[in-house]
Amino acid sequence: MRDLAKSGSLEFPHLAADLPPLGGVAKRGFDIVGAGLGIIALSPLFLLIALLVKVSDGGSVFYGHRRIGRGGRIFQCLKFRTMVPDGDAALAAHFRDDPEARAEWEATRKLKNDPRVTRVGSVLRKLSLDELPQIVNILLGDMSIVGPRPVVRDELEYYGKAVVFYLKSRPGLTGLWQVSGRNDVSYDSRVAFDRHYVENWSLVEDIRIILKTVPAVCMSRGSY
């Protein structure tokens, strides 16, 4: 995997790849134990969701999307598949017919009414169940239980000089943004949440965010 902090058009204010990972051994140990227990406890739910996705349209169960991790390294962010197989074509056609939707996408990188999402996928996204396979990413060291949500290359430009804070941390399965309004806040606010989290990290804060994630998901504040 190539290091985007050393290549590409973006110029980072610091070389985040040379910085120690956020939280060090304590955070990584917490991630390994938590993710391991999570896989054991949630295995029946994993199997049920996999079956629902498969029988809904016969397509693949999982989907891997290229995201930017700590130090600018690219990794495959795993999800249960929630979109139709020809999602890119469906999105392009939607943008041609609906300029407002294109503007919404360019501003937030999200759509409230995404034409690519399947019926099963809409339920999984509403409850954030599509993101459960990222527990595997946590075990592999690509992600953390808590941290900034993983972004694509283009989104790094939204961070400006604050990109160093994103690149210092492993992306999270949940995070401060998810429990602070999620789709109801602007992208600038999301960047501010990520910076605040990294600057003020503590294991106690991680636990607090985890405990707040369940009610936030139950309130269905939107999907990433």
C-alpha cells in the first residue's frame, strides 16, 4: 500500500506517518480485546445479515471500499453490501436528473435519498449494521473502535491543515461525530470534532463515546 503522506497532490503540514499512533499500546490493546469479543458476541447477527443481503438480490455479501487510514495508507474498508452492483452508473444518472442532489453530494459526500441503496441496505444503513464487518478491519490494525470515520482521498481536502489530526489516528468504527449529530452537522463541524477528539484523546473518552453510540444509533441519526 502506498503512503499518501509522501505522494499525491496534497501537501500535509506534518508527516503524520512519522507520528506515533494515537493512544499507543493502550488504545491498540483495547481495540484487539473489544473487537475479538465483538466478533464472538455478534456472530449470529453477522450470519443473519449475510443471509439477508445474499437472498435479497443474489449479489455479493461484502463490499470493500478504498479508504485512507493512519499516515495516509490506503486500506479496504469492509461493509455489508447495501448498494446495487452498478452503483456508480446509478449515481451518475441520478446526478444528471437532479442537480440539487449533486450539490448535496459535493457539500457533504452523502445523499439523504441515495438511488444506489437497496431495500435491505436502507435498513442496515439506518441502524449502522452495514458497518459491522469493520470489526475485522480493527483486528487487522486498519481501524480502531473509536476514531474519525474513514474517508476517501478527495475528502482529505476538506480537512485543510487539520488533516494531520486525521492522519495521526486510525479511523474509527464509531466516533465523536457519530454521537454529536452526524448527518445533522456540516462537514466543517465534522472536521472540528475529529480534531478535538485527537487533541483530547483518553481511554475514558473512548469508553464514553462507545456508550453513547448505542442510543445514537437507536435514534437513527443517519448513516455514513
